Amino acid sequence: MPVISNTSPLLNLGIINQLHLVREQFREIIIPNAVLRELRINENIPGSLQLREAIDASWIKVKSVENKAFVELLKRELDEGESETIALAIELKADFILLDERDGRKIARSLGLNITGVLGILLRGWEKGNVSSVKTIINQLRSDSHFHIASHLEEQILRETGEL
């Protein structure tokens, strides 16, 4: 069950010390080289320690993208990390791609990829009993990692979890 991740889901959850939710749900994550660079794990920034530990423990693995031409094509619309993530997901026939950015999600969806992001991970964690308050984590994401969520989407999620 290959799961490929872009930068933002891992970084945002790392910043708020909730990266364990990814491991609990997917066991192993594969990231392309561009995402590794964007995570900046060797710098002393929020989330970098948790991400470095996950890579050292080998539950986040790095894999190079083979189809560079496809990456270049995707880069016409997306940044390098999103482009490599989508290309790698296609190459490895990923079961899921972890992606939050709207344009990247639109393209991934058009290519038939199954997408989830930070909010999907939180909801899954809540359904499994590993997240007691989605609202608290959303507020923490907003304050600590400047995560943006549309008000109608937040309302829908909080209604689903009974926190509205």
C-alpha cells in the first residue's frame, strides 16, 4: 500500500507534534527528493526534529522520481514538490497521495489518484479514537503553522465530529 506525501501534510503535523497520526494510519510514507528538500530536516525549525526522527526510523522513505519529463510538465502548474509527489504516486501506483494544496489536488484527482490531506488524517484519527478534539488540533494548526482552512470546510468537519 504505497502512500506518497507532499510537504505540507507532514510538515504541518510535525510542527504540532501530531506526525504520529500519519504513521498510525499508513505505517510507511514515501516522499520524493523535492519534498525532502522542502522539509528542511537539517535545520532547527518547527517540526524538523520529528521529521528527521521519522526518516531515521525509516517509516518515511525517500525515493527518486524516474519520469523527469512528467515532472517538468506538472511544474508548468505546480511547484516542484507537488509535481514530484504526483509523478511518484503515478509511478508507484500509490493507494493514497497526501496533498493539501488545491491546484495539486485538482490535478491529482484528474489523474485518478486517491487524495487525503491534513484534515482527512485528523478525521481518520478522530474516527479511530486517536484524536479527541479535531477543533483543538485545527486551532493549533492555525496558530502554530499558519494553516488555512475555508470556513465552510471547517464548519462541515466540526459538525461531523460534533464540535460545532
